[in-house]
Amino acid sequence: MEAEIVQRFLESVGAKADIDLYLRLFRAQRKESFAILAPNAQIVKSALDPVHFDLRILAGLGLLPVVLLGLLEPKDADAQAARVAAWLVEDEVPCDVIRADVAVGPETIRAIGAAVARGAIPLVSLEACAAQTIDARFRLLATLATALETRKVVFLSRRAGLVLAAGPPPSVVSLATDTERLLAPGVLSRGQALLLRQVKQLLERVPHRLSATVVNPLALLRELFTVNGAGTLIRKGSRIETHSGWEGVDQARLRALFASAFGRTVGDGLFARKVSRTFVEESYRGAAVIEETPVAPYLTKFAVERQAQGEGLGGEIWSLVTRDYPAFFWRSRPENAITAWYAKQCDGLARFPAWHVFWRGLPIETIDPAVRAALSAPSDFD
Ligand SMILES: CC(C)(COP(=O)(O)OP(=O)(O)OC[C@H]1O[C@@H](n2cnc3c(N)ncnc32)[C@H](O)[C@@H]1OP(=O)(O)O)[C@@H](O)C(=O)NCCC(=O)NCCS
């Protein structure tokens, strides 16, 4: 497909800035690390059209996912691979069918590397592993993801994501905090509960950072190329450390995080001020800073590095801030994409042309001074 048509199509999926960001990120990785797509047999049988479309678009962008067939139902995986190949060949999308050996050993990995190097989508069949248990096949998936340093494993499903008994599918699941609740009887279907259990082990086995997504093929491109995503993103969960003031905080790393999140550099003024608590994700991918003011605690910075945004880290930090601070206030620019989310988190807000001011838990007599304090707080950016 012509590059320009592909680009135009993508821009109909999400904001141009997001798409450019994700394209840059994906293209900066090793080619074979981009993603593993695991469609279930039902999808190959009855919903191949959108999968095929997704693969054409991705190949048109030079992104070549490894398509893994037979992870859940390996019985006729060779036939599934042949079926996907037939469709791709018809549209002149290069692909190689690769029959994995029983251990997904070095030879299989080499064949995948060779396919990607020549610009072809590897269609990997697990039919040789049909006698193994599901558990064993997920271990093979971990072997494969480790060897390729895969960043994302995508489970293509007929459902929109992990479907709960009530409510829409969650957009993010953090295994550290959500597993127990989701695996309680009757919350997920048996099939999806099994998938969640396997994904948990997968993410624990793989030594590098890997996320998994359950998504319908119709929403795959939205999942890959927008901050909000689509489907359910499953991640391990983060370790967030709490510091008293700036104590033990690496200011250079925090500055780098703010620069990535805000696209602007913070000056020395921020670090010269007395703050009461800093929440920092262990790898400095996200942070929140609370400043003590005469009025009430003030959330002066809340940021997640650009490439990790939309993956739930902000929400995790937020829940720690609200756990430790029953009352605080903060502000944001009206045009900031996060402002609508803040409106859902606050007890009240006041809108001004330059800033929206939000609060939680403030007694009535503190609201007016808090709004005034937020409006007159200095800018921390150079
Ligand atoms: C604001 C910020 C810290 C949120 O962190 P995050 O890790 O992206 O947030 P999460 O993935 O946990 O998402 C939290 C919620 O915000 C929403 N959200 C996140 N980014 C969004 C965006 N660009 N547009 C719309 N909504 C967005 C998510 O959909 C989610 O809502 P939900 O719980 O209803 O599904 C992060 O986007 C950021 O650093 N932005 C730039 C810096 C900034 O503006 N900070 C705030 C200054 S006031």
C-alpha cells in the first residue's frame, strides 16, 4: 500500500502528534522486537479480513509483527498460517510461513530474524507443539519474546478486551493490584481468566519490559498508535517510591522526566522550593510532587514520560497521592488533554482563561484562598 495512503489512514485513527510519536518509537526499536500478534483460531477462521488489513497497514509502515498461530489451539496451526499467507500473498505483502520446532529453538529464531530482515512478516506455526500443554506453549512464547526482545504481545480476540461481568472492558489492568479481583469467580469468562493467568506468568518470565494487550482486530491500529489505546492493556504494575521532600530524589532524572512529559525544561526555581513529598516511579518514568502552602497541600507537578503515557502509570501515582493526601488542590491549562480527567477526579473546579483550578477534600473556607494561590503560583518552566 502506498506510504502516503497508509499515513493518511492512520491520521483518521488518532491525533497526528501521537501517531508520529509511536511511529518514531516503534521504528527506533530492533525490527524484530516490535510485536508478537497471537490471533486465536476463531479470528483466523471468521475474522481474517480486519487482521489482514492491519498487517497490510503495518507492513506498509515498515513494521513487521511476528504472527504466532496455534498458541491456544495448535491443532491446525499450519493450515491457519497457510490461510493468512494466502491472503497476504494475494496483496503482495511479503510473508514467510515458519514451522516452529518443539522448543522454539535457535533455528526458529534465526528463521524469524531472516524473514524480518528481508522485509517479510513471519507467520509462525506452533503445530509441532500441539502435544504440549497450554502452560508449556506460553513458556515457549516467553522464550520467543525473550529472544526477540519483544515489546508488546497482542492477543487478537473477537471481544473488545478483557470483558467483565459488568461494565466496559478496563483499558488498563495492572497485575500487581488487579489480578486477585479479576480472577475472583464469575468476573471474567473461563477463557479470559486463563489468558490473564498465562499473561501474568509471561510478564514475570520475560526479563525485559513487556506489555500485553487483548484487543479486537478492528481496534488494533488504535491500540498501537494512540495514547488512549483500545482494548485492555495488561502490565505488571509499577513500584512507586515516596520521598520526604526532595530527599533521595535524583533531580537530574526528574528534570529529564519533566522535559519528556511537558516538552519544556523546568528551571531551578522548582528545586529551590520546599516540597513535602515526592512520588517517583522507580525508573523515573513518572512522578508527582506535593508542595506545602499556607492554604493546603498543592500538587505542583504530575507527569509521566511521553512514551509511557496512557499505560496507567499516571493513574497508579494518582491513587497514591489521593491515599496520602485526603485534601489538596492543583491547576492545569484548559487545553491540556488531561483536564477532562481531572474534572472527574476533583470535588470541585473553577475555570479561568489561563488555568482551571481543581480541589479535593478542601473545607469550604479554604476553597477561595486555594484558587487564588493556584492562580498566582509561579511557572516552573524556563
Ligand atoms: C497527565 C499525565 C501525568 C497522566 O499520566 P498517564 O500515565 O498518561 O495516565 P494514565 O494512563 O494513568 O491515564 C489516566 C487517565 O487519563 C486519561 N488520559 C491520559 N492521557 C490522556 C490524553 N492524552 N488524552 C485524554 N485522556 C488521557 C486516560 O484515559 C485515563 O483515564 P481513565 O482512567 O478514565 O481511563 C501524563 O499524561 C502527562 O505527563 N502529561 C503531560 C504533563 C502534564 O500535562 N501533566 C499535568 C499537568 S497539570
